[in-house]
Amino acid sequence: MNYRHAFHAGNFADVVKHAVLALLIGRLQSKDTAFRVIDTHAAVGLYDLTADEASRTGEWRDGVGRVWGAKRPSALDALLAPYLAAVAAANGAPEPAPLTRYPGSPWIARHLFRRQDRLTAVELHPEDANRLQALFAGDVQVRTIALDGWMALGAFVPPKERRGLVLVDPPFEERDEFATMTATFLAAYHKWPTGMYALWYPVKDLVAVDRFRIGLEKSGIRRLLRAELNVRERGADGTFNGTGLVICNPPWQFAETLETLLSGLVPLLAQGPGANCLVDEISGE
């Protein structure tokens, strides 16, 4: 309950996570039928980068601040376009206007939606849940719920649309968070095996990260894709060196898309020697 994402909004992990989120939503929209995004740890949805929290850490400057307005290869630019369009909309101005606000995952999803798409945004922290509810007040395409995200993961699948994405983005302030994510994801998957899931994790405690991967590998679930971007050498244990996503039921040829995206972002987001990225299958078809 102590974690507040306002201190970290727009950092390098958010750039990767939200750029991938935008691409996944785009793939879901390749079909006309409606889908639902379930955001289990939604936070407040929109952040003021000039406020005390973001100003105190300045993490966004080494994240979205390095990407926004930067000269980018055309292949990377095309993949970042949906995400950066959402950032521009949140700021009311296109690149390279100064950044004053940063959109969180529920705001980005809602911005990208068609009329038939829906969002369930879940947040436990009382103050953040109230702000989230106020942000989407009166929006018939968004349902905000004050609830433990781990409980929501099991309770809200499958959605009535039978298509969609579950974004699991916990704060990782508890020591057993990896184990909790594994257990709750497996339970949700067995209720909705055809759904798409994106599980975010920090690359910090390498023992825990490796244990998480091994646990998923042994689960018997097929079609699990891992993607990581490290802003410095991955082996520097105990430091927040990188950001990772495990995607269950990824879209067709999405590994190639991720390789292009992450390899293009590495030189923009690198903070030290050994910055790198990896994309591989935990388990295939």
C-alpha cells in the first residue's frame, strides 16, 4: 500500500511496457469484434510530471524524456507511433512540445480504443483508486474498481467479450510478489486459456527473475514469450537494471516486432555499459 507510481511515471520501464501495450492493442484491433483490457494494477491513470513526486525523482527524464522528440530510425518510429500519439494526446501537443503529463496504462488503452472496446481498471490504494475513478467518471467504456489486483486477476476472467488482454503490473514491493504473480496467472490462465496476458517484472533480483522464468517453463503452458530491456549490465544484482514482460498467447510474429522495438530503444534508454535487450520463447507452440 506504500507504493505510489507517481514517483516513477514515464521511466524507462514505462516506455517499454506502454509501447508494447499499444502494439498489443493494435493487434487486437485487427478484428472488428470487441475486446476488453483488464488492468490489474492501474494506479491513477494520468500523471503530472511537474508535480513534486515526479520532479523529486526525475525518472521520466531518462525514460520518455529520452524518446520524446528524439531522432529515431524509421522502423522504431513506426512501432512507437501509437504509444507516442497517446503521450501527445495527454499533453495536448505533438512532439517536440515540452512534456508536462504522462499517461498510465489505463489512459493509453482508453485513448486507443474503438467504440466497441472496453476497459476494466483495478486499483487497491484508496487515494489512487479515487483519482482513477474521477479520471474516467461518466465514461461508459471504462469500469474502475477499488480492489486487490491479484483478486481481480482471477475474478474478472474470462470477460464477456471473450477477447482481450490482461495487463499485470504489480509494484513488486513484497518479497513474494513473483510467486504471487505466477500462482495467480496460472489460475487465471486455466479459467481463460485463450486470453492474452502481459506480465511485467523488474530485472533486479536475478535469482527471483530466473525462478519466475523456470516456474513458467515448468507450468506446461505453451506460447509464452519473454522480452527484456536492460539499461545497463543485467548482472549487476540488486540494482534496477532492466524491465521485463512475459506475454502469453502473443500475436503472430510478435517476437520479431519486439526485437525491432527493443533493439531500437536500447541506445535511447541506455544508462551504462552493457545495455542490451533479449526476446525469447519460454515455451513455444
